[in-house]
Amino acid sequence: MSTATTPAPARAQQTPPARRTRRPGDAARYAGHTLRYLLLVLMTVLLVGPFLWQLLTSLKSTGEPIYGPDTTWLPADPTLGNFGKVAEVIPVWRYIGNSAIVAVASVVTNCIFGAMAGYALARMRFRGRGAVFAAVLASLVVPFEVIMVNVFLTVRSLGLVDTLLGVLLPGAISGLSILVMRTAFLALPKETEEAAAMDGAGEWARFWRVALPSVRGSLAVVGVFSFLFAWDDFLWPLIVLKNPDNFTLTVGLQYLSGTFTNDQRVVAAGTMIAVVPLLAVFFALQRLFFRGIGEGGVKG
Amino acid sequence: MIGRRWYVPWLFLTPALIVTAAMTWGPLANTGVLAFTDAQALGGGEFTGLANFSRLAHDDQFFRALGNTALYLAVVVPALVLLPLLLAQLVHTKLPGIGAFRAVFYSPVIASMVVVGLIWSWLLSSDGLVNAVLLKLRVVAEPLPFLTDSTLLLLSCMLVTVWKGLGYYMVIYLAALANVPGELHEAARVDGAGAVRRFRSVTVPTVRPTMLLVGTLAAISATKVFAEIYVMSSGTAGPGGQAKSIVYYIREVGLGVDGEIGYASAMSLVLFVGTLGLSVLALVLRRRGERSEA
């Protein structure tokens, strides 16, 4: 298998045409490539294996052992029944809906309000701009965990405990979104908007019709990461949601694993419901992700 | 530029300012004030000076949580500085199919910690796959109590943190490796340096700023560890609640029905001092890294 995975084109790419023609060097290179592919496969097993084992467990029928000496890797009698059972134990569709509402709302607020703030900081000169920028920048070093108790008090005084709006609010317009959008607008040539201004376009029209469409790439990055963060978040929804009817998917999954059902097949099915759509979207958009990490910098 | 009314920028900033003020700066100021009071979830709030802090100094549970968190840092940070660098080195090549491998290695980052925690709870349970393999290989005679012994539980959580974080830091390292001049490697190779030697003498010195950055980032996030412990112990923090982290303990103290807001705020301030130190370090290192790249 190892030799089969070492593809011929690799050598054609790696070897500069005239300079290196020595045979022993090529052999060493082949060995190196083979070793690298072996390690890559090993890491794939280590990093994907756990997901795969969970998927296999979720497909095993009730009659089949999932532990003990008789356990097999592949389900003897694959079934989707466990996925149906998840819905019997927890209102999983409702949880998915709740998570989706919060995540989509977070994308909208981070993109639009984050862009508005970023635009003002990048393009407008006004008294107090430096202070606002400093406040946004400094908010990045305040971990949510430090203020969560008092954020809860604030949300409670707003009457938003146990509501999805309460879940959304703390992450609705993150400092990071504002900074990414500010950087994007700074990189935009001023001429585009100035031309629009000559044509009599107002401030808002210049932002909405000219500047915003030109930073679609950064908007997509902010959107994707806002969605992911909201969808995956656990600590805050766990704090602010009390009634099991209002749970988001992460809190609901934790709840599922703690309920009377001790059937790992059902818990496994629940985790697959939560993660498979996400992974599917990720593999479809992976280019965007890797660009986003480069652009958005690193989050502390 | 064209004349504009003074309030226009503020209209653009209003939503962001309201949310940041209400959800970050207000609560932070509140934390700073309430830390010096005996505020409870249901009222109270007399100024008590440093009483909360002297109580902290004698709180065994707090020191337990502090120790657990420190242990977490001590294991997770070196692992997350070194392993993702090796992984990045592995995928820093133009071999066919490498893009797919990079994406695959990143996939644990995408998943929620709850999903990852539940997956590993199943793998590490006494009936789980890991114990089955260990038993089969006769490494152990009895299943190891990965989730029901507090020390092993913490180690299991660390494993999960590292497993989930590998891809994230790998990508940061990849960006840094792109700046390592290829000629340097080629020269070292010609001089007969082996792969290990080249890694130590060429790669590590050039990515050292990034290693420091990754170290501080991993440290900040390890200081705030919560979800791993909560999920892997089904919300019990291990037998007798011995595996609590600082954030775990803050949540328990401050957000129960009879939440001691003042005491939890005091603990939050202590946590803040720790993360702030690390954040400042990260900022300094990042700036220095950018300068050396330019």
C-alpha cells in the first residue's frame, strides 16, 4: 500500500529538470515521500478515527453489542433507528432550530453592525475615534469567563434569561469582527467611494452600495466564524438557558447524555446530528476557512 | 473629505457601542466593584473590603481548582507548542492530496467541544474502545478509570484539549513555515544534516516567535478550561468534584440558585489578572513577530 500511494507526478514536480539527475537522490526522495504519506495516514487515523468510531456506534442496532469481546468494527445490521430515538428523548429538531436561529442571527449582527463600526473607524475622522478604537481593541483581552457572572446579572435585569436573544447578545458584535472589517475597509482604495460621493451618494449609500460589496471576502470570513462560534458555544447557553425546551443543540446534547438513556448508540447518533452538517459545510468551504484564519489573525 | 454632520460616525457605531458597553465593559466594571461586596444572587451587596480575598486565601476548593488549572497548563501548553509544529512540518509540502490532509486535520477544530467531549467519553469509558484495546494487548488487567478517577479524568481532558487544538495551531504554524527560506534547508541538507538536525537548527530558530505566540495563546485558553471537564464528567467534575478548574468553580459559586456574586467576582478578578498577563505577553510577542517578518 505504501508504495502504491507514492504517486509518480510527485517526482516530476519536485525534481528540478537539469540539475538533479542522480539516482540515489531520487530513491531517498521516494523513501521520504513514502514515510511522509505513512505518517499522514497515521495522523488521519488518530484525528478522524474517533469521529468514525462514533459514527459506526450510531449505526449499530440495539441487538448488537457495542462493547465487549463480540464487538465488531462495522455494524452487522446497519440502522438509522438510533437517529429516530434521539428525537424521542430530546426535542432535537427544536434544539437544531434554536442553534440555527442564534447562529444565523449572530452572522447577521456581526456582519452588518461589525461592518458599520469597522467602516466608521476606518473611513471617518471624528473626535473620539481613537478612544473608541482603543475600547474595541481592549475588549479582546477581556475573557468572557471573567465577566460571565456579571453578564448573567445584566441579561437577567434585561429580562432575557431563558431566551434566545439572551444567548445571542454577548457575542452579537464581537470586537474581532469589528477589527477584521476595519482592516478590510482600510485596504480598500478610497477612490471608489470618492467617485460615488461626487455622484451625490450619501454616507450610508457609499457604505452600503459601494464599500460593503467590495469587502465580501472579509464579510464571508466574519460570517463563517460567527456562525461556528455561536453554533459550538456551550458555556454561555448552559448558563442562560434554564428550561429544556429552550436549549441549543450543544446544551441539549449534554442533557441527552445525562438523561435516563444510557444507550451510547443514541448519544452517538445525537453527536453525529450535531457535527456531520458542520463538517460537510467545512469541507465545501475549506479554502475560505484557511484564508480566514490568515486574515482574521488569531483569537486569544 | 466632504463635510459631514458630526453625529454620522456615531450612528454607524451605535449598535456596536451599545453591545460592547452592556456586554463587556459594564459587566467588567461590575465585577471589579462587586468583588469587594457580599452581593448574592438574590440581593445584598454590602461593601466588605477585602473579605472575599481573605476568604479566597483559605478556600481549599479554590486552591484545588487553581492547582488543577496549573497542572492543565503545565501539560497542555508544551504539547500544543510542539505537536502542532510537527504536524505543520508534516503537511508543509506540495505532495498531491496535501490540501485534503490539512482539511482533515483541521476538522476537530470545527466540532463543538461538547461533541468532541462526548466522543472521547465513549472512547475512554470503562467499556470503551481504548480500554478494550489496552485489555486485548494485555497492557492492563482491569479497565483504566479514565473518567472516574480525578487525576485520570484531568489527563483525559488534557488529551481532548490537545487533540482538538492540534489543527488550529497547525494552521498558525503553516503560515510561519511559509516564511522559512527553502535555501536554508537545502544548504543544511547538502551539508549532510539529517531531518532531526535540520528541524532543530533551521526550522525551530526561524519559527521561534510563532512558538512563543502559540504558547501564550494555548496558555490563555487552557487557563479558561471548562467544557472539557464538564462534558467528560457529565457535570460532576469527577468523584467528589475534585477535578474542578477555576472557571468551573466560578460558575458553581456565582451562578447557582444561591449564587455568591461577590465571592465569584473576586475569583473572576484573580482569573483576569492571570489571563491579562498572558494576553499582554501575546500582544507583545505578536508585534515582535510582525516586526521580524517585515
